[in-house]
Amino acid sequence: NDGDKSFLLLNAEAKYTIKRFSFTLSCDNLLNRKSYIYSDLSALTESKAIYNIRPRSVLLKIRFRIF
């Protein structure tokens, strides 16, 4: 890989509970990276792989405890 060799996906999650309700807010890929590119250059051979990454997503879960 030329230049930036590091790769970072940032995820966050927050949870709050009140009486019988539980709320969870989660966010994946906060930096909204679009793809991961891997390249290898050795002798006379060059290979390159590009992987698409799922875009940023936000999910709110609400749970209710019956008993």
C-alpha cells in the first residue's frame, strides 16, 4: 500500500435503561470509509484488491421487558 497503510473503522454505541424500557443507539463506520484497498508489489508481480465497505449506519433499538 502506498502512502496511508493504516485502516480504521470507528463504531459507537450508547445504552440507556429506564424502568422496563431499554434504548440502544449504535452507529457503525462513523468515518464513512467507502472502500479498503490492498496492494502488493513483489519482484515483477503486482496485485491489487479493492473491498467495498458498508456505508455509515445508525440503529436505534428499543426493548420492553414484560416481567
